[in-house]
Amino acid sequence: MSPQAVLLEPQASLPRALSCRDSLSLPFPRRACAFVLLAGLALALSGCERAEQAPARETPPPAVVAVKAEARTIEEEAKFVGRVVALNRVELRARVEGFLKERRFTEGQSVKVGDVLFVIEPDQYQSVVDQRQADVEKAKADYQNADAQLKRGQELLVQKNIAKAKVDELQAAASVAKASIAQAEAALKAAELDLGYTRIIAPVAGRIGLASLTVGNLVSPSSGVLATIVSRDPIYIQFPVTQRELLAARNQVKAKGGDIHKVAVRARLSDGQFYPHEGHLDFVDVTTDRGTDSVTLRAELPNPDGILVDGQYTSLVVSSGEPESAILIPQSAMQVDQQGVFVLVVDAESKARMRRIQTGPSKGANIVVTQGLAEGELVISEGIQKVKPGQAVKATPAPAVGGGAAS
């Protein structure tokens, strides 16, 4: 019988398990089939033994970081950039021509109202005053003479010893003499004003800046600014606000029963620290900038130490009302889908639950939650990408939201 015929024969069931010795006594085709059967049986038995020996392992719950939602006192705030403006700013100029004789101040010092700051040589103006004074005396003497002649003429007219026309001439001369007195007095006053302008005084209190000219220089009204005085306490800060922001602030303050002119304003210095003195709004401009649709607001702040300097830029934080209590959570805890914003909270069974929330303004790395969360709930802030709603988690506590985040 050929090997092909042997392969096509129906296989009879073996009465017992084949051993290696039995398989070697079989013909080659039967021997190959026997080895395949033995190998498959050995693999099946080894797989069953491993399945029985290695029990199934459960996946541990993912580790996350959870933050407790706590209520903190916050203020509704808005940030702007403004410019410091002195309450009074005066540029000193010469009003008469002459040589500078004295400078009676030290640059940068504080001055009071009425302090003499510059003196222009007054001699020529004093001589003019003396001359005008003499003119006044002469005009008065001329008037006395003209008035006396008029009285004598009137007496003679009664006696009909003088013509009426002559009396009229005396009357006109007396009137001219009287007018000459007023003219001379006006010239004297002008001369005294010029003499007074030789002393340049401080019209306001404040600090005086650099002098542009030194003693001995010729000055005149065309010489420009000699020095500048700026007041420093109190001081203004002006900043632009859009009409939309102003309207929203008005409505918010009005809803709380407040006054927009009593809104608190704090300045932030260039080093990042808050200016120690708080101010309040005191003016809202009556016109709107047509290019930016903004209105200029002004705040008044105390400045006893002169920290704020006229002309400098500074950032402002405007508080629109009384502080309120609100819940803050890290912004990293928020997730967004097509239905809105949500967070994952850890329930009493240590399972993650989806919670829809509504948010308010951001406070640094945190955000205000207006609806959807209760105080004390644990919110997952780290590891949210590994968690699905309803899944058990291993929550690690994190520090609660500090009070500094609410300021």
C-alpha cells in the first residue's frame, strides 16, 4: 500500500495514549501526526495549569489630587492703567524783562504759597514807580488850581464881572485836571505791577523742580518756563474706561445700593506692591473720546510721602462694591464639553462624579464658582485626564484655596 493510501484511510481511535516508543514504531506519516497531537496536548495542559496557578489581577483606582471647595471673601475688581496727575501744576515764567538777581530756592524743595522764588533786578521799575507817583502829585496839584479858578469865576459870574464863556472854559479845565489824576494813578498802578513782577512768588504749595536759568541771565516773557511747581498731596490718577465698562459698573454699583463716586481705587507700584493709601473716584468726564469710545475717570488718593509722582504711569485696581463670599476652585479643575463647564468631584464612596457649574471672574490661578458646588466638596484638580465619571479614584488631599487668591 502506498503512503498516499495510508493517509486517506480513516483513522481508528487509539485504545491508549501513544508513547514516544510507540510513535517511533509507526510509519513516517503516522509518526508525524502522532508528534503533532502530543505537542498540542502538552500545550493545552500547560495553559490550564498556568490559568489555575495565576489568579486575575484587579486594576487599582487612579490616583488624583483633590481640592476642597471653600468659601472666601472676594471683591468685584477691574484693572486699568492710568497716569498720575498733580492736583496743581504751575509753570513759573517772567512777566517783565530784566536780569535775574536772585534765586531763593533749592531745586526739589517744598515751597509754600507766597514764597519768593526769583528776583529780577527791580531798580529800573522802581524808578518808573517813583516817576508815576510824581505824576499823580502833579495832576492833583493841577486839579486844585483848576478847581480854585473855577470857584472864583463862578463868584465873578454872580457879580456879572466875568463872561459866561470864560466860566465854561474854567469848568472844562477843572474837569481835565481831574481826569489827569485818574490817568496818573492808573499809570502808577501799572508801574507798581511791573515792579511787583520782579519778584516771582509761589502761587501754590508743592515741590519745585529744576531751574532753567541761573542768576545773571536776561529773562523776559519769551524766555519760557523758569521752573515748575507741582502739588503732591493729595494727587490724582486719570484712566480711560470704555462706555460699556462704565455702564456695567454703574449698574453693578446701583444694584448694591452704592455710589459710583465712592468706589475704592488702589494703585499698584512698579515693584508689584500695592500703594499703601486707598483712594476714591471723584470725577467722571462729561465727554467721550470719539476715537476710542472711552470716558476719562479720575481718582483722588492721599500722597503724604510723595511716592506718586506727576506724570508717571501706574496700574489701578478698582473695587466696584462691598466684599462678598464666594467659592473658589483651581482653574485646572475645569473641563468643557458641548453642554458647558463641569468638574469632577469625589463623593463619599471615593468615586468621581460629574458636576455642572457656572463660573464667575478669575482670581489668579483660581476661578469663582457661582452655581453648582457646595462648600466642602472635593474637586479633582490634577489627574482628571485619567478619570471617567463613576470611576473609583484614590484622592490625595491638596492645600485649600488660600485667602490670598481672593484678593
